[in-house]
Amino acid sequence: MAIVLTNKLVFLEHPRTGSTAVRRAIRAIGGQTRARHALVAPTGREKTVSTIRDPYDLLISWWLVIKDRTGSWSSLAEFVSSYNNMNMVRNGRLFYFRTDYTMRYLRLQEDLNKVLRTVHIRPVRLEHVNITPDKQPFMSYHTTETIEIINTRFAQDVEEYSHDRLV
């Protein structure tokens, strides 16, 4: 989904990266919900922005939510090696669209307000929403096998967006 602040900003949502909180904040200051990303054409005056998250952490969050909702994907290794939902993974990338600005999950509040200032909008306060219940630190879920699969399958995203490449 995309949220548009006409002549200012187009926010392209990416699931499990803090996008719900950002969407709500941008809508609260006048942003309008639009169709899917591919159907939104910025006018040229708008800056595009999205959220990103460390791939090792992002995949855990997706796996936990999908496993809880569907009962499938009992193994993390099976999930990270074969999950291919086109809304989540495209051309071997977790973050497949490019934007003018990216906001990192771990510093989302700071990054959002930095982006808003560039388009002359006052800072806003993000809500803390969509927290995965009982989620442990993401490294407690990974094994050597899952790390190797992620490093191979999503090498470019790991290189660009992980805090530290895991061995």
C-alpha cells in the first residue's frame, strides 16, 4: 500500500518494518491511502520513502506471524529457504523497490522526522504497534543453517541492510 502526501511524500509500505506506525502517522497529518506500490506514480515533486529492517530480524518476524496465522512453516529453515510471496520477496530481494529515502526499523522515529523535515513538515510521534507477542531476540531463533540460507538467498539485502553480517 502507498500513502501519499500530495506534492510532498509517497510512503511505500513494507510489512513488518514499522510500516503500520509510519502509515498511521502520515495519515494523521493528511496522507491519503492509495493503491498498491506499482500503481502509484509520484508526480516528481514528491519524495518516495520506505522502511527497512535487518533481514535476519525481518524474516523471523514474518515467519512468526505467518506460522501463527496459518499453522504452516513449522521450520524456520524451510521458511527462509522457500518463502516466495510476491508481495514480500521479488527477484531474490526482500527490499525490492528503490526510494529516495529509507528509514531503518531501529531508528524509525528519528529517520521519519528527518524525512518529514526535508519536505517541510513538522516532526510527529510514532505509536508502538503490531508488536510480535513473546518475540525473543532474533538471534535466539537462528541456527547456522538458517544464517547460511539467508546469507546466500538474500546476499544483497544482507550486505545493504543488516547491522552485522552473521557468519
